[in-house]
Amino acid sequence: MATSDGRRVRPYLATRGRTRPVQDIAIEALVSTTTNGRDHGADPEPERERILRLCHSPRSVAEVAAIVSTPLGVARVLVADLESENLVRVADPHAAYAGSSEPARNLSVLERVRDGLRRL
């Protein structure tokens, strides 16, 4: 990770040293920016700002970590913080497809997770 002037920053500075999110978020959970998040304006923390812009269309937490170039643990903490501020919504795909008779949709979720993990 780097600052706007190009200096390297340790990833866990973005989480103030926290390594666990305030609530458990699965790596395959889908993150999307809420209306509040879209209207939030510029966030002083660049990683949070990137997540808000990135998730205008739903992305898995694994994808967010890969695209924002942060460790998965950092992405989970930041996403959980954003959710607690009602700036993003986190949807658990397991709940959405529980009891679903549509295996193709389940496969699609797994493929997205696999692709996100490959990018890490």
C-alpha cells in the first residue's frame, strides 16, 4: 500500500492495528455501496474511498482485497467498518441461496470467489 505521495504504508495502519472485523464477514460475501456511501463524499482514508467506488457494483470481499491490493484481513476489517457506518451493504451469498435449487447460481458464486482468490 502507498500514500498519495508514493510512500509505502504498512497495511494494518489502515485498520489502526486491528486484525479482526467487528463482525464476521465471509470472503465470498458480496459488498455493494449504499446510497449513503455514494453520497458520502471523499473519504480521508484512500483504501476506504477505493472500496466505496469499487463496490458501486457488487464485489466479493476477496475481489475487493485483490483489486485494492490489501491483505484479505485488512479488507474484511475495512468492509466491516464501512458496513457499521451504513456506507456499504454486505450480503451473505449463503443466505441468498440457502435451499436454492439453482446449482448454476451457486457455481457462479464459487467461481467469483475462486477468481478473486487467484488475483490475491
